[in-house]
Amino acid sequence: MTIPPKKAPVYRVALIGGGRQGTVHARAYQLHPRTEVVAVADTDPENLKLFCERFSCKGYATWDEMFRHEKIDISAPNLPVRANPGAVIASAKAGVRAVFSEKPLAGTLADADAMVEACAARNIPFAAGLVASSHPDYQKAYAMAASGEIGEIVRINLFENNKQVGTHGLNIVRKFANKSEVDFVIGWVSGDARADQEDDFGDGKAGFGAVGGYIRFKNGIECFSGYQPGENKQQWRSGVEVVGTCGVIFNANNTALTLRLYRAKSAAPPKSWDDLEEVKGAFQYRDTPENTWDGEGWRNPGPVLTTSIDQVVAAIDTGKPLGMTTGDDLRHSLEIAIALRESARNGHAPVKLPIKDRSIVMLPQRSRWFYKKEVHGEQWYREAMQTHIRPVKK
């Protein structure tokens, strides 16, 4: 008798926050063969009604109510950052099998610690952030750097303002440094170093602005993070250069798939870019495109989100650690960003890590800390919600 193969399970997904980004995530889960959207929790009745109509799922006004009534495998918080810690911790306590929250993680290390520890204590994979650094190409690049593909890494140059409290650039740098512990940093900011928030939160006070500086990892790798735009007053790119003794991994955009690999043309150590040649086809290349819509009129979720969901599903299936960006990764990025600003606050004095005071506040942009409808207005928000689906031309 032939025993039929065991059918792979389909995991039940609940969104916490069914607004702009929640809808993007929900569409990606809807398209994935191993996930189904079964519930949403949202305090905004308008969002809740629209989301339930679009995804034919049950809606709840609070996540507590949702978890009381639903058995959830994957919890997907897509919320203003100030609400993120509560949603992640509640998800872990509810016994979900994985959490995939949006970014940034939190406004203090104490909150970040609590989120990571709530999931770790229950062996729940905690994925965090729709970030290009989670794509398999980046994981391939990290492995190349760690295996000596470009020789010994001697320096990482980061070209970025480190907005969103280091979610993109600092996260990528730490991974290219093989997740080494940081020894110390020396930092500076473009705004008011005494500010707790990145920009004007509506009180007319300047924020700390862009963040940069010097990062020394305990494995000896140095990172120079600069945000100066140059003479044309525009940031010409936001990327990294991972410089090794016989090659460079280069990325022109920390929020897109723009990785390139360069190796020395000969056995002699390269002394300039002229001594390097690009290894064609080492990575995909996809700069940030304009939004596209599929045959059903839905905005395409994109390869970073779809491959991230693949990895969350695989983590539940196998019990193996996540390869994509995790809550712990974004906790470390936040800690580096805080240390850089603390250095700027103290006359650019070196700051040792780990940071002992976990209560220090560092808030991302106003539009990420607060609900975007409150920041940009109801009309703006309604128009943004309408862009998820376009009428299909007949």
C-alpha cells in the first residue's frame, strides 16, 4: 500500500493593524500557499471594516479580544511603533507559533528587551521589519563576507542618515561584521543631541536628526558611518561598502536589492577600484521600482516581503533559527544608534557597549511613532488606502 505524502499545514495568520502596511502584508500572506489570513485587530473601525471586506476574515477591536477567540499561528503586528511592544508581547503570551512585526522595533531598549525575551522564553521565532537586509541575497552576502570571499574585512563604510533608529544601515553593518559585539562608538548628530525624538513631533522643537559616527566591533572591524550630503545638498546614495583585503561587497541602496561583488583582478592585493572587477550575476539587482499592480488589481507585495514570509514559514516547519532580520537584530541596531547619540550628547566621548541604562528614549520619525492618519490627516490616509487595489481594465 502506498502511503500518501503528508499534506503541508496551512498556518493561520492574524494581522494586528489593518491599515496601510497591514494591508500590504495581508496580501502577501493571502498569496502564499502555506498561510491564510483569518483575523485582524484594529482600533480604527473604518480600517477594520475595509480590511475584513478585502480579506473575508473576522475582525476585532483589540488584540486581546482576538486572541481570546482565535487560534493563531503567525501574528503580524503592523502598528505605530509606540504600540508595537504591547502587541508583540501579547502575541507571545497568546501562544502563537511565530511573530513577524513591522519596524522600527521600539523607543527604548527596555521595551526591545521585553519583546525579544517574551518570544525567546517561549521559543517563538521573532521576525522584525520589512527590510531588504532580510532577503536571501543579503544572507548570501553576509555568508560570503564571513567565509573570506573578499578576504579579511578591514572596514565597512556606511552612507546613511540612520533614520528609523538604525533599522536599515546599522542592521546591515552589524551583520557584515558577523554580528560581533560592539566595543565602543563615537557619534555625532545633525540636530539637537539632547532631543529624544528624530524630528519635530509637533511641538516646534528640533529633533536629533541624522546619526553617524565611528563603530568599533570587538572582532576588530571598523565602521565609518557618514550622512553628509555633499555640495549638492542631496544624499547621493544610501548604501554600504564592505572592504576586504581582496575584494569589496558594495550596495548602492540599503532599502533595495542593489548588492554587487568585486574581486581583485590578480593575486596581488588591490590598491584601488581599478584593481577590482565585478563578478557578474553574484546577486539579483533590483533597485526600488515604482509600485506595480497584478492582474487582480492588487499592489504587488514585492520580493523582500514574500521571501520573508517564506522564512517565517520555514522556521515554524523546521524549528531552525530565522535567517532574516529578527527582533534581536533590531534591538542591537537600536542600541548602536542610541550609543552614537549618547556620544554626541557628551562631547563625542566614546561610549562603551552594552548600554547599562535600558530606559534611554530614542524615538523614530513622528510619522512612525504615531498613527499616520493622525499625522497626515484623514483624507490623505483614505487616498493612501485606496492605492492598494486598482480597478482591473477589461
